[in-house]
Amino acid sequence: MKKMIAIILMAVMLMSVMLLSACGGGDTATEPDEKPESTGTDDSKPAVDEGTSVEIRVAWWGDTKRHELYNQICDVFESKNPNIKLIREPVSWTDYWDKLTVQSASGGAPDFMGMHPQFASDYVRRGVLEPLDTYVKDGTIDLSNFSQAAIDSGTVNGVNYMISMGLTTNTVLVNKSMLEDLGVQIPDFDWTWDDLKAIGSEARAALDAKGKKDSWLREDASGAYQIFRYWARQNGRDLYTADGNIAYTKEDAASWFAMWKDLRDSGVVPDSATTTEYSKATLEDSLIARGKTAMVSVPPNQYKLYSAALPEAELIMVRNPSKPDGKAGEFVEGAHFAISSKTTPEKKLAAAKLINFWVNDEDSIKLFRLDQGVPANTKMVEFLTPLLDEQDKDIVDYVSKTIEIAAPTTFPPSGASEVDSLFQQIAEKVRFDQLTPEDAGAQLVSEAQAILDSNKK
């Protein structure tokens, strides 16, 4: 009888231990008055540790070369985080946004995704993007070595929704060798629109003297909305207001179109027919690659591509021209990483870990390099610089200089892509003298605002 009682007591004790273990969740048990550390908007988000396996969908845009590069980065991340599996969804730029539009409408956006300022406000408004401030606060995403400008580039209405892939601004690429051959002044890093006109006049005279009637100083950028943005910002405004309206005036736009008409009429930039002919040319067939112009406005990460297309020429980068009494037009540009707000807490946390790895880990940066601009993490820039060639170092130097003077900007609202197309159409009408600069400015502001108003409904 005593043995039987002892056996029964041991069985009861064993069952009690098993029940307590099951209720407590094993190694992840917490005291009743403790709450798991918050990692996002949901305070009950669990941790992703070695005992929890999770799969997340990872999407980006690009060409075959970029797909190969990003797959390498994903492979390294998985080797360091064996419990997180990355389902990769790479596509081209156009296909990416078409696909994301459909996925977002059904609540099926990728867990980890590329995002661009051109579309960010629209995706935030539709509740597609997860706020990241809590992930930053608890250290899951480390922004301690990011400049405030880099952090602000991913902030919409005071909330951080995106983390910069890399910092960039716009540049004017100059064929220094061509200008020296013409005996024309080389523009300084800081130059003005008046300098552009003066150098253009010199270049026109030198080209005519050499019988090069079909060559010019630079391409006609009158239809480039993102370059016009510099003009508007130098006038103390921008493309859009914080509440999603047109920020510039019809006078801003009219003066822009008038300046380019003057440059066209004086032969500093090509005639309308030539601009149309080369509007869709590949880099290798562009005016500057053919030696017909000495300048072009491009993102600085294209510096090496143009250098390869002009192997005998020395190319330099200078700022977009400014106004002597105007404000700086520079602002932080570049793509970002974001997380879907519609996925599970575990997947959100895994995606946050991937973001942190991508922008802050040396093993990622030595692969990623300058693919999307200069790393926003200043310590990663220091780590990366010795690994770069001279042209890459030139890009880092240029972006570092311009970021210092960059000022905050406003994200484009819904309908911005339509406004961009409208701007190009109106600029083309001015080029072919179908609209005066004054009428073009008034039409642009009126029709652009109507587009934005229709997208608010």
C-alpha cells in the first residue's frame, strides 16, 4: 500500500510539472506582470529566435545583375539567421510597381519590400506600410549612425515608414575633356544658371568655329520634372505642399520654360527635333556619349556608366546650377526599404531584422556597395571607402558634399506620376512653340492641381 501511494504521488507531481511547463511556454515564459518587449505597433509581437522558424517574402526591382547581387545578400543573411527563410520576388522596375499595386489592394504586399519616395505617400495613405519607429526605438533597426537628413528621407507626417537604401542627389555630369578641347571654361562645383548661359555662349561660338553645328553644350532638360524641382526649391518652394497640393507658382514654371527657350534659341541646347529624336536613346546612343554635348543631368551613381561609354574622356560632377540669391535646391534622394503592415508580427520582426542587416552589416555592405547610392550609415561609409575604386570614391565625395547642404522635402502625393507626365507634355509644346512659357506655366499649375484634387476623392 505504501509503495502504491508513493507511485501515485510521484505521478501527480510529474503531471503538475508538465502542466506548469505547458502553461508557461517553456523557455519563453515571462512573469505574469511582465509584458514582452514591443517591436512595432502591436505590443504582443513575439521575438524571432533560433527556435522559431519563419518565412518572409522579399521583393525588389532591378535588372539581372541586381537580382544576382541581392540574392547574394539574402544568402548571407540566411546563413546568419538560419531560422528565417527569404522567399525572393525580384522583377523589373515597371513590373514591380504594377505587381505591388495589385498585391496591396488585396492585402498581399511582400513582407519586406523596396519603396520609392515617388509613391510612398500613396502607400502610407492606403495603410500598406508598417510604422518603424518602435523597431528603431528598441534597437531592432539601428539608426544611430544615420544623419538626420537620412532618417527624415523615410519619414511621412512625422512617422518613420522607410529606411534609406542609400543616399544620392542629382548631378550635372561634365565632359571636361570636350570643354578643354573647345577652350571653354570648366564650371565650378558651385555654379549658377547665369554661368550656364555664359559657358553655353562660349561653347556655341567654339563649336561653330569648328564647324560642329550639330553639337551643343548640354541636353535640353526643360521637360525633366525632378530638375525643375531644384528650380522651385531655389525659389523657396517645392513641387508639393504637405497637404498634397501644388507648391510652386505659375510664375516659377513660366520662368523655367522661358529660360530653356532662351537656351534653345541661342543654340546652347539642341533644337526641338533633336531633343525628340534622342529622348528615348540608350546611354550608349545618348547625345553626350556620341560627343554631341558636354553635359547631362543624371543621378551620380550613373557616373561610372557614362565613364565607360566615354573611355577617352575625363568626366567630372558638379551641382545643378543655383541662383546667387536663392536657396539650395538639393534634397536627399534615393530608394528605401519598407515592411508590410498587413503581415504577421513574427514576419514584421523578421523583415525588420533583414533591413537592419542590409544597411548596417559589413558583410552586406561589402556586397551592396553603392548600388542604391552612398550608404546612409556613416560608419559603413568609412568601412566601404578603402574597398572602392577611384570613380566610386568620386561618387561618395560628391554625394557627401551635396548632402551637407540638402534640406528636407515633401513626398509626392497620389497623382504625382500623372503630373510628371503632364509636365513633360507641356514642356514639349513649349519646345515646338505651341505654347508660350507664360501660358505653359498657367496651364501646368491649373491642370496639375486638378489631377491632385481628383486623386484626393
